[in-house]
Amino acid sequence: MSYFKNISYALRTTRKGLALTLKYFFSARFRRNSKSVAAANYFDGEKGTFTVQYPNEEIPVPDHGRYKLHNEIDDCIVCDKCAKICPVDCIDIEPIRAVEEYGKTSDGTPLRIHAAKFDIDMAKCCFCGLCTVVCPTECLTMTNEFDYSTADILDHNFSFGKMTEKEITEKRNEFEEFQAKKETIKSNPSSEKIKPVSLKKTGAKPVLKPRPTPKRK
Amino acid sequence: MLTFVFYLFFLLIFVVFAVYAERKTAAFIQNRLGPMEVGPKGILQTIADLLKMLQKEDIKADAVDKLPFLLAPFIVFTAVFAGFSVLPLNAYVAGSSISGGLFLLLAIISLDVLGILMAGWSSNNKYSLYGAMRSVAQIISYEVPIGLSVLCVVLITGTLDLQEMSIQQTGSGFLSWNIISHPVLLIPLVIFFIAALAESNRTPFDLPESESELVAGYHTEYSGFRWGIFMLSEYGMMLLLSIVATIIFFGGWNSPIPNFGSLKLYEWTSGMYWGTFWLLSKSLLLVFVQMWVRWTLPRLRVDQLMSLSWKYLTPLSLLMLFVCGIWKLWLVS
């Protein structure tokens, strides 16, 4: 008879449901650990509350995750490779050629171009990470910083160039003078020879550094 | 008079912390943390909410029927709170000494349906009216099983006075509770508990204010303090019915610990303050069970609600009344 079946079904299901919720109620004593995805026991410890009270606590993110870009401008040779490979054109570089080699990066690559402007618009960035792959001096990296939301979208444009206006005009004038001088030498070859400076962009040869490639299983 | 003062303040404090407990219970059952920001572990969250609620504008829509609209929350609260007048607090403080106390309590708390209907009808809003209609249908239907299940207890104890009922359960801890000394009362207890959930419009019987269908049911048009009164009455009803269940089934203010030989545990845990403590802690445990049920069971459909009351609980409680009568005859002979 379905009448008594209904009663027993109601009792059974209610008992089971209440047992289940009570189990969860008491398991709230435990908290899910804030483990990195890289942790070996990431999928253990499913018991307990899952809430991460974000501004007060964070789940650790991988160091090599694809988050905010950072450019170590002192190591940047302004080769423009990153801007060229960027699928969404979020890197904006304004180079000024130097008249001569003005320094070396930390890996020994000669610096021949000044970066008047090195802007990365993270609002446009698609986080593909291609720019960090092509970077010859590995100065452009993705950091583990992911919380950089701003009220104004224009604040998502991060500038890495650290030249002042004065320096920029100075370097520009210097280069123009140099060019003009070269022009006069070209038109008048009999005049005194100046030491040629390689102005080719490809002149800056990076030191070859083998990258560790991830092993495939 | 003393119980009135005590229960009024206890009710107000209870509501503040019951709302917090409700949210925490929900959170824990759902693997969340619940309120955490205001005060340590979010304990002051309800107080912050309360302050916000009291500052809200008392909105009266143009089309509402003013007098019933303004009066309804107070009728609901008065009806519920009047029920507290007959409750004893401990062995020495007995509440209103009416010999038909339990009967008065059941009669007077069913008046709250009048306030709910007033609120729903005068709001001039289809959701409110639907909510009120459902509430009336539900509360009137569940009056029958709740009355019959209480009648089972009355039949066995032979009194309607709640203090007298508590005194009968004095003696040897939990062994002298009605539910233990008269095991036939187990089914009336279940019926009483289910019907009490329906009476206080709690999930799974929260059709009158089912958020997913009716916005907020009969109190859709209410805001600020008047809405707060409805909330207070709802939690008041929960507490009231839990205290009644405690008194009629679980020994009221009697200590649950029996004596062990020379260890006079029962006497040590009895007395004025102990009695109040036992009564309230047993009741709050039942309130927790109500919350636990709320976060376990989904809401019933209207026809399921009616069939549960009329096809299952009412016949069963009539049967149990018969069984309890036989039990009483067997006890007497």
C-alpha cells in the first residue's frame, strides 16, 4: 500500500538527509587548507569549510603563473620583440637609439637603445605569456601578483620606462646631432672619418642561455 | 509577572542570537563560514543588521488599507507573546496560574493567523495575499494535529497546567520525563514537532513567505521596524513551541541527570537557576533542531502540505489519542 510506503519513505529520507547535514555541520570544525595547486596533497583534506576570506588570507598562487607582467627595465635592451609578438598589442615601446653602447645588462648584453617609453596595458593583456618567451634577456616576466584591480581602467597601464622628460629630449637631441653629423660626412666623404657605430638593432646579441624545458612524461 | 519580564527580555536577546545562529548553522551545513566581519567571529552581525533595520523608512504604500496594515505586526506579536504568559520558568516561578494554561496557549497563538491575514490582505499586493492565504490554510490545518498531539499528553498527565505537568516529571532525571516514562508519546512528539514547524512558518513549511515564489509572502510590503516585528514573532513562535515541547515531553525545568547511588546528581543540579538553565537549554536545543531541519529539507508544495496534514498527521494523531487512552487505562488499572 502506497500510504504506508510513503510514510516509511518519508521517515527514511528525512533521517538520511538529517544525518548528512549534521555530518557537514560538525565537519565545519575543520577548514580546507590554503594549499598551493602545486602541493602534492592538494586534493586531500576536502573536509570542512571552503571559504577563503580573501583580503585577509589568500590561496598561494604558483610563482610562475601567468599574472601581472613585470619588466626589469635595467636589463631591457629594448629589442621590441615582445611588442611584435604580442597578439593584442598591449606593449607600447618608444625606443631612442643611443650614439654608443651605454652599458651592459646583468647578463652581459650590451645596451644600445634607450627606452623612452615602455608601457604595458594589462587591461588589454590576454595573459598568453608569449612576450616572456621571446624576451632575449629574460627581463620581461610574469609575476605572481594577481590582485591589481583599479577603479580607473587607465590605471591598468603600467609604465616601466624610468627616463625623465629631460633625459628623453637630451638623448633624442644627441642622436639627431649624431645623425646630422653622419649625413654631412656622407655628403662630404673627404672630411674626417668618425668611428662608425653600429646602429643596427640586431647588433645587440644576447648571451645564449639555455632554458630548462619542461620534461614530458 | 516575573516570567513576563524575563521572557520579554530573553525573547529579544534570543532573536538577536538566533538569527546569528541560524546563519552560522546554514553556513556550516553548506561548508561556508557565515558572518565573520562584525565582532569576533561575526557575533555582532545581527546587532549591526538590527541598527540598520531600525533606521529604515517606515514605508506605507498609497494603496494599502492603512489601519490593518499598521496594526497587523503588533497583533501577530501580541498573539505569540501572550503564549509566553502561561509558561513556567522554574520550580518556584510558575507564570500565570491558569488551570487550563496549555489550552489557553494553543488558543491564543492561533490568533496570530489573524494578524498574518490582516497583513496580507491590507497590503493590496498579490504576493502578500497569496502568502497570507497559504499561511491561514496552513496554520488552521496544522492546528488539528498539534492540538491532538498535545491532547495525548494531557490525557496521560491529566492536567492542562504546565507547571503541574513539570512537577509530575520531577524525580529521577531524564527517566521521569514524559517521553521516557510514557514511550507511546514518541509519535505524538514527532507530530507535535512537525506541526510546530508548520505553525511557526518554518522550512519545510515556509510557503507563506517562500522567497522564490512570493517575494517575501505576507510581509512583502513591510519595511524597517514593522518588518522586524514580524521577524521577532517568527522567532518568538519557534522559541515558544520549543519551550512547550520541552515542558510537555522533556521534563521542563527538571534536571536531566538522575541520581547514581550516593551521588545526588539530580539534587545538585536542581534549584531556581538550574531549573531555568535546564528549561532554556533544552528549548534552545530544540530550536537548533528546527534550524537543522530548515537547512536539510526543501519546501513542500501546497498540495503536499495539505495532504501531509489531513491524510497523514491528523489520522495518525487520532490513532495515537486512542492508543494513549488505552495506555492510560493500563497505567491506572
